[in-house]
Amino acid sequence: MKNYFKLVDFEMKRFWKIYAALIGLLITAQSITVAVLSNSYKNRFEESYMPGMNYVDDYSVRFSNVTMSDGFMVPIVLIISALVFYIFFTWYREWLGKNTFAYQLLLLPFNRMTIYFAKLTSLLLYIFGCLVIQIAMYPLLNTIFTSIVPQEIRIDQSLLLWLSPDSLLGVLIPSNSVDFFTSYGVGIVAVSVIFTVIILERSFRLKGVGLGIAFIAFCIFLFVESFIIGENYLLYIQERVILQIVSLVMITVLSFMISYYIINKKISV
Amino acid sequence: MKFELNNRDPIYLQVVMYFKQQIALGEISAGMEIPSRRELATMLNINPNTVQKAYKEMEDQKLIVTERNFPSKVTTNEEVLQKIRKDLIEEATVQYVETMKRIAISFDEVMDEVKKAYEKKGGKHD
Amino acid sequence: MIDVKGISKKYLFKKVLKDVSFTVKKGEITCLIGVNGTGKSTTLKTITNLTPFNNGDILIDGISIKKKRSDNISFVPDHMTMPANMKIRQAFQFMKDFYPRWNEERAAELVDYMNIDVNQKIGALSKGNAAKVSLILGLSLNTDYVLLDEPFSGIDLFAKEKIRNLFSSHFIEGRGILLTTHEIEEVEHLLDRVVILNDGVIVKDFYTEQMRMEEGKSVIDQLREVYQG
């Protein structure tokens, strides 16, 4: 257990500089976007304002206008891309370059599955870190918005309404807990599967990729089956949800088991 | 004399020979403490196991003596020391004579050569 | 004792190791010799669980590595395996954090002996210094067995001398050493035992002093026989 925590600490320290840069970029880009857009709304209004005109219909803005904009979304997409890249990079970096750190990791005097869990944990911590930071930024960004945009054209919303379910943000920061567990639950399962495929590739190379694809297909099959069974047996909604969760748990356990065996017995440097 | 080893003869025997030569030359004196196994291994740059074998051989040949709880010392036994000198002299001589015999020169010529070589080296001869 | 029993390994369709058997005893320096590509590195990697094998077994002090990976072995690879942006002392800290067998005092002794500045970044080290650091990392673990993959390859004369001297020192004494090399001239006089590997097969396995005593042959003579028939 102790080794697990030490390894998580080690993995996190390796990536934190890039992570900090990404977060810095997020904060800067979004703050600037909010400020610039707020200013443009304000100016647009003030330039065209004539007493007696109906400005509500033509000039009113909500905070969600800002959050849907490119300047706001692009840094988020960037961070998502970086984290997706990191899912692969966290493993492949150990074999890249002339100093193959994979030797050191695989020689550590404890079960190699600890490495798997440490990398998974660090990744998840980084992802949730981003979430927390983005959520924490909201009130602050909103303050910038409300302080620049004149009250006449501003429509203030509650936090939850900003996150409409059909926007990217709505998916990333779901407003209800069920959606949260669904999105992120599936996400974690997907990462576990990807990790397993990576370990298969590192152990069996080309044959491993083949095995990996077969494994992914099987996992998808399991997940889809859970829906189909629900349909065919006309199960209640709660029962269907349980079935889906069971399939996800099975996939995760299978990923762990396969990874455990392969990384301890079959992997090669 | 510097210790130069070849890789065809057992190294441990070469070490024993080296010790004998050093004793005969007076570089190592009777009763002198010999270096530890590891020290000698480092000095000669060989495997400590080889030194171990050499020391055992030297003990068997009574070249060194070990008292309990004391480091090993070169023997002070005059008989043994003299025998070492004699053995070395005999070996060198035999080798020389064999070489000379192959060249087929007379005994007197050999003695002349020996005298000349001695004089060159500044040694006295009777 | 490290007991390698009938190891075979296939890589793609080629048999890289064929029925390889030998032992490494504590207190002895054993050398695995062969030209490049004959499976020397692969053999070391099978012993340390860094690559799997198809047949046979490897026992370390009686326990099969298939059952449990041994922590009584230290491996010094033929290249630096710590990240380039890490400082040497950070690498030491890494070892200290994760290895109960890490011996801090011995590491400090070796740093002194090798004259290394631990504040340097690993990526900035010359090949010779990197080799020295790899050695320090491996030798500072309190293990009975140390495996070294080509410890003399591609490094300068003076670094080689320093490394060679280690083999007569207390850092190595009493431990079971297995090293691979294809530069036999430099180390012949240090070896207790030699195992010659050719094309994945063991062709000769002998004790050096015994070979000298019985046949008057050096290790190089033996190699010559193997390669020139």
C-alpha cells in the first residue's frame, strides 16, 4: 500500500509542470475571453443605445453566451486532448528515448500491478483536478462578466443553468450525480481498458495489438449486451441501470485481471 | 619485479611464483605480514578467490604461516627460505642451460658469456 | 545460487535461447561470453523477469522466479535507465524510497570512489560516468546476486579501469556475480567461471583456473576454438 502511494506521488510529480502550464493556460484564456466578450457586449450596447428602444430582445446576454464561445471552449478541448494523449504517453514514455525507465519500474520489488494503479490514479486525480478548478473558476469568471456588462442587458442565471446538457461543458460537468457517475464511470472503465491494451502491446507487440482489439470488441459486446438484455426482457429502468453497471464492473475487473497477469508474467523491455 | 600475468597458466600459481621471486629478491622479508586477500586482489587486480587459492597453496608449501587470530606472515624458517632461493636459481639455470644446449655452444663459451654478462651488470664473480 | 534450468525462448520465429542451463554461485564471478546477438542480454533479462521464456525454469536460492520474483538480485543494465532530467541524488532518493535493500552508506562510498558529483543531471553525464552511476545504483543494493550487462562496453579507458577494480573490492566480494561481455581480454583474470554462449546455445562452461591448470588454455583460447572450430 505504501508503495502505491509513493508511486502515485512520483507519477504526479513527473507531470505536474505540464499540468500547471495547461491550467495556467485555461485560467488565462478563459479570463481573457470573458473580459473581451463582456466588453464587446457592453460596447455594442452602448454604441447603439437610444432611449426608448427595446434592448432586451436585441442586446441581452447571459453568461452562457460566453461559455459557449470558442475562446472559452478551446482551452477546455486542449486540456482534454492533452489528457487523452497522457493516457498513452504515461506508459509509452517509459520505453521512449535512450534511458528506458521501464527497466526501473518493472524491477521495483513489489507487485507490478501497483504501477498500473498508480498511473490510473494519477490520471484520474489530474482529470478531477481540472474539473474542480473549472468549477471553482466559474464564480470568479461570472464576477468579471457581471462587473463589465451593464445590468440592463444582463440576464443572470443560476450556476446549474449555465451547464446545459447539450453543450460540451454540460457533459463534462453534469448537473446531476447520476449523469456524473455515468460519464465518468464509463470514462474510468474506458481508461482501464486502454491501459490493458497498452500492456498487451508492450508484451506481445503486433500480436498484442490484435489481442487488444479483440479485448476491446469483447468489452463493447458486454456493454451493449447489457442494453439488449434490458430490452429483450423488458426490465424496469432501475434493473437496466443495474445491468449496465454490472457490465461495466465486469469489464473493469477483466481489465485488471488481464493486466495483472500480463504485466507480472509476460511483459518485456 | 612487476607482476605480469599470462592467462594460460593458473593465475594462483603465478601469484605463488611471484611471491617466491619477491622473497628470493629480498623485496619481501622473512616474517613480514602478507596483505589480506582483498588487498592483494586489488593490488594485482585479480579475483579474490584466486588470491585465496594462492595463499592456501603457499600455506601448504609452508611459505607462509598463520597463527590463530593473527594475519598471515612469511615464514622465518631458514630452511624454507633457502629452498626458495635454491629452487628459483635452479629453475632459471635449467632454463638457461636448455636454451644454450639448443644453440650448441661449448661449456667454456657459455662460462665466458656468463662472465661478460656479470661484468656488464657490475656484479662480482669469483 | 542462481540455477538456470533448460531455458528456451522464441522471439517471433527465431529461437533466441535453446535449452540454456548454468549456475551462478555466491562468492563467484561468472561471465557469460559470446558475440553480440547470441542471447547474453536476453538471458540476463529472463533471470530478472524482464522478459518471459517459453520452457525451463530459473531458481533463485531454490525458489522459482515463475512463482515469485526474487528481490535478492540486482540488475545493472547496459545503458542508463533513469530519466535524463533527474539529478543523480534524486535517483538515489528514488532507490531509497522503494528498495528496502538500499544501502545509503555504500552508495556514498561508491560515489566517493568513483568521484561523481551527485548534483549533476543524469542526461548531462558522459557515457563513462553514466555507466559508473548505473553501477552504483546496482551495487548499493544489499543483494546476494548482481547481474551486469556489458559493464565495460563503450566507455573510456580510465572509467573501465575504475570499474574493473571494483571486482577485486569489498563491494563485490561474497556476492554471486553474473556479467556479460564481448570484450574478454580486459577481464579474463577476474573471472572464476565462464559460460560461452553461441547462437543461443551454451557451448562451453568451465572454471577458469581449472581450465588453465588442466589444459593450459586461456579463455581467449577457448573462444577461438568455438568461433574458428
